[in-house]
Amino acid sequence: VIALLVAFAVTAQPAQQIPVIPADKAVRVGTLPNGMRYYLRHNDKQKNLADFYISHDVGAIQEEDDQQGLAHFLEHMAFNGTKNLPGKMLIEYLETVGVKFGTNLNAGTSWDYTQYLLKDVPTIRPGIVDTAMLILHDWSHFIALQPKEIDAERGVIIEEKRSRDGADWRMYMASRPYIYGDVPYGKRTLIGGYDQLANFEHQSLIDFHTKWYRPDNQAVIVVGDIDVDAIEAKIKAMFSDIPVPAVPAQKPVYKIADNVEPIVGIITDPEAQNSRIDILWKHDPIPVQFQNTDVAYMNDLLLSLISNIMDERFNDIAAAPNAPFFAAGLFTRDLCNVCEAYNAAVLFKDGASVEAFTALMTEIEKMKRFGFNDGEVQRAKDNIISAYEKAVEAAPTRKNSELVRPLLYNFFENEAYMTPETELQIVQAICAQINAQVLNQVVAQLLPSENIIITYQGPEKEGLANPTEAELTGVLAAVSEAELQANAEENLNEPFLDADALKGSAVKGTKETAFGATEWTLKNGVKVV
């Protein structure tokens, strides 16, 4: 059903003719002649404070082989001198106005994206706002990259690598080649290797900066107690001088290879504390031009309903005596810009891998064969609608960071940004059309028999038998051929108890207590306040 919806939308009419979800009109969006986007929104719920972001649609995946880890290294260098704020002047000035490094002043690099942020910046003086805007300007294209500062930062990042390099990170990195295959997503390390960090040429970092840090890859986001007109004027005046190359480099698009037979990775580490198995069903994402439409939103909501119901089923299993696993779940996962996956995960006691994986896959097979019952679907809809109703209630008190998040997703993924009221209306409208019959058509075709990746992660210790590839693929075959029964349909209309059958207890005494409360003492000694 999901695939058919998307296929129909893509083939029936051009993307520009498909209605998009109405955007939040409180957000002002624009694009400068050099390609830089900006998003501005007034929010006075944090009086005299604003958040300033510059986001780059660039990450570690753009690195060349001699630039491993340099996207992250460049992020560090942004705090070690820029065109207009040399040395540590940027950090020193911001800390004088209460913007603390590491707390309110920070940055982050992923495989696909990089962002820099100034949080809770005082807006009480124009000079502070002007400096914040100047910092974003320099972070766009004017990081100084002084050789002595580069060399001084090598040790800092090497130490960060050491602190990060625990069992979970090592096993995660070891899993990536199984998931991504022979493309850079499976080879890049995000932070780089020790030898690379200690010895890379300065020019490699300069080349990465020059090639990718440019306005057509960037967006400025300012949300808070600001004058939107004034900030927009500053952006147009300050950021229009940032140059774009005559022939901008095009970001390569990588295809994650299909696989007919399951790919299995057995990954162990002497310091691992837990055992888990993940199974991925890879698939193409909805094209980016449709991400802000009803088609994409319905897709996401259907998957949320499925995940919600399966959480309930898995929790029931985990709560039973002698349960085969501690916890399990079925959810969607963005593997990268060009690939998504349905991800089922199970955590279990050491040595119980086959039992736990069998229980996980059995419940998923029952979902595929028999679907869900009406009670499960109704509870999932009620849970999701309730969450959006609470979001509407909380909307008037939202902090700046809550308002920034959807704008980041819009820049990076073209996801819709809307008012909570609009989102609730869409959710209610879609849920009104969803019942067990509709959802069961989706789950019957949700998880194909191809493009499967299985990874086991667990301890490496004497006496512990970790699973083999044959055992894990054998579970898939055995479950697919097993005789199974659907979960019993529950009757939701029966009362939990018969109140008329309760005899109650006589009241022995009553007294008034502190704060105007009344206390009754029943015949059996129970006190009711």
C-alpha cells in the first residue's frame, strides 16, 4: 500500500503539482542570490534569548580518501579562529555574554550533515546579535585554518577519538561495511584514524573547506525573541558577499547495492556489555521532492502505527516469566540520504541469541500473515492522537530549540514544518481512514525476502557461544515455514470489573487533616485520605 501510494504520486503528476502540507506561516523563509537559505521565526517564550544556527548539507561522506575525519576536524577549527574573530576571540567574547562553550556554543558532524549553533544568546543589545550573525557569516566560508592552530588541534581530536572508542562504537563501526557494502558510507570513520589525524597535510583540510563550505550548501536559522524584519535585513546585507564557485562541485550520489541472500555480520568485542541482534530490510526512501506532502506524511504515520502495535506485543512477551528477550522493537531507520530500512532489534541475555531471534521473527511473521486486530489498531491510533493533542496544548510554551528542529529537517530532508494544530488535523484525518483491514494490507508486504542485513553484537568471552551465520539464517527459514496461530482478538467492550459486586467496608471514623483534607478509617483499618 505504501509503495503503491508513492508510485502513484510520482507517476501521476509532476512533483510541483502535488499539494504540499501547509507550512507554519510564522516562519519566514528565503533564499539569497548566492543560494543560501534562511529560516526566521519570532518566539518570545524565552524572553530576550534566541538560537542561531548555520547548517551545512555536507558531511563526512564528501571526504576524499586523504581527508578521512576532516569534516569533523574542520568543525573543531571553526572555534579556533575565523576571518573576523581570530584565535580564541569567538569563544572568549561569547562567554562574556553567557554563551558557554560546549553548552550553548557547539557543533556536530554526521556522515551527511554538519551544523553549528549558538543557543540562548541574549538579544538585549544589538551588538550581541550583530556578533552572533558575524560568527555565522564566518562559519559559512571564512574559517581561518591557521597551520599552527591545525597542528594544536590534532591532539585534542586524537584524545576525543580515544574517549569515544568504546565497545559500542567499535561494534557499530564494524557493522557499517555489512550494511553499506563497498561505498564510502561503509568506509568512512567519521572521526578518522590515529595516523591520519596526526599526519594529514594542511592542504587536505583547506581543500575540503574550500570545496564544500559554500552558501548553496547552507542555511541560516534564527529563532527567538528577535525582530524578524531586522534579522532578514542583516542576513541580506552580511551574507550576500559569500562567493559561489563558477563551477560548484557536485555531491556524488551513492547507491547501496541490493542483495538477494541475507548478509550476516557476527560482531563481538571483549568489552561489550550486552547482546543484541538487528535485522534490516533495506529500501529506497520516498523521493525528497515528496517529503513535504501528504503522501510522505501518511507513509510515516502508517509506520508509526505499526511500530506502536508491535511495541505493545513485544512488551507483553518481555513481561512474561522466562521471557526469551529483555526488549524488542520494530521501527524505521534512515541509513543515509539514499537508503532507509525497517529495523527489528532484540536485546537478550548472553548465549540466548537463537531463542531470542526466533521469538522476534515469530512475532514479525505473525504480523505479516495475520496482521493486527481492531483493538490493537484503535489503541495505537488513540496513543498517537493523544500525543499530538498534548503537542497542541504545549504549543504556546515551546522553547526555541523545539521550533528549530523542524526547520533543520526541512532544510536537510524537505520535511514539512507546520503548526501543531495543522499536524493534529492531518493525523486525525488519516487515522479516521485507517482500520485493521487497511493496515493489514500494508504489513503483508512491508518486509520483503530480499535486501536483508542481520548483525549480531555481543561479548567476546570464554565459555560464551556466539551464534553462527548459519544459525541466524536458519531461524529465518524455520520461522517462514512454521505453523503459527494469530493472536487472540480481545473484546474491548467488557468492563474491567463489576462494581455492583463489591461489598465495600464500613467507616469507623472520619477526621479533618492538614490542608483541608478528610481522612476516613475503614473497618479493616485502611485509611482513605
